Amino acid sequence: LSSFTFFTLMCFLSVGGTQSYQLDLDSTLSFMVSYMMNDVPVDVVSAGICALPCFWLGVRKVQKHELMLNQMKHFDIRSTECTVESDRIVIQEQIVNLFDEALEPPVQVPFGTVPDMPDAPLVSPEVLWDIRDITSYPTRDEILDHFNAYVRGPLRESVEASIGKEDFLPLNSCIAAVLPLVLGGFTVALGCDGRADCELSASNWGYASVTEYMLGNAFINGIQGPVFWILTFPLGLRTSCLAARAFSSGIWQTLAGASMTAVVLTACS
């Protein structure tokens, strides 16, 4: 959501700009050289501007993800924080009732035409608590320990399998985050690079017609660009994670992380 908002803002700021340079169309080599000379500096400057906020977003994501998994790893229902302290007793009682095996319905084995027994405990919960000391059923503290073990083990593993490690981003999230860039690219392309004359824009880019210019931009902004933009998220997140682990929090971590993120953004732009 933060990346989506950030890229949306960047696209709004870039709308209305006009391409002011013209490519050298004398040969393929001159075309590539003129494109690199004019476009690469813009990409480097843009990557430098976006590097710091992208690195900060990546570090925040890694930190929050690690914090969540670490809290689940050391979870204890007895020490959890409650906004309303009186809710603690209610929540613990609900957990005890949910995880108390003594309250489970009895095992039924049908024989002949004997009617099924009702799905209810053999004794009431009140009577059961009175005689629990002379049974093999777990105590209240043992039930809470079972719940803690469930959160630390199966539940934590299920969450980690669902959302991945701290340096993992699902593909659908990456696609959603680059939608502003895709829409912004189509806005620029269909707007003929901010010019009223689309034929001039097509000529500057070396296209023989406006139709070829539109089709080329549709491919660049609809297929080629999004593929590279999507790669920036996992690569940038791993770069942020690497910088956060290599340097302690401070200016060196920020400089190293932002520099590496700028390299990733420049390479994928």
C-alpha cells in the first residue's frame, strides 16, 4: 500500500512533462548512443530520488515482518497486552473452553440399533472443574501452555508458509504496486509525450507512423516495463534486508541501503 501510494504520487508529479530531446536516427548505433546519453541520466536521477524512500519502506517491511514472527515465536497468553485489563480473564476463559479436551464430546461406537449419544460432555463443566484434581485431564495452566505451543508452532508455521519470509513479496502484491506506473506510462504514451502533435513524437522516437508509435509504447508500458518494474520489489527488498543485516541502524546503513537500492532501480528502469 505504501509503494502504491508513493508511485501514484510520482506519476501525478510526472504527468504533463514533455520530452525535450530528439534521438539521432542516422544509424542503429547512433540511435542507441543518443538514447543512452539522454535517457540514462534521467533514470539515474530518478533512481537517486526514489532510493531513500524505497529503502526506508523495505526496511520497515522487514522489521515489522520479523517482529511479528518473533512475537509469535515467543508468544505467551499470560503476558499479552490488553487494552481493557478486564478482557484478559474473559479471553483466557474462552481459550480454556476451546482447548479443554475434557469438554469434547465422548467417543461413540455404534452397536446394532443403539441410539446415538448426544454430542455433549458426560458431566457438566462445573462438576468437571470440581473433580479435575482426581482426573488425568490437563489443568488450566496446562491448557494455556498448550495454546501457547499451538501459536508458537503450527500457527506460526502456517502464517510463515502463507506470507513467506521477511524478504519475500507475493507476485500479486508486486503487480498491484506497479499499477500506477503502468497507468502513468500509458498516460504519457497516449498523450504523445506531452505534445499536441503525435506525428512529431513518433518521428522523434524513430517510428514511421503514429500507429507504430502507439503500438510500440503499448508494448513498452504494458509488457516490457511492468516485467522489469515488478522485479524491483523482490530485488529491492532483498537489498534492504542485506543492508539492514550488514550494518547496525545508523547513517552507514542508510547510505549503503539507499545506494544499493538506487543501483537496483536504475538497472530495472
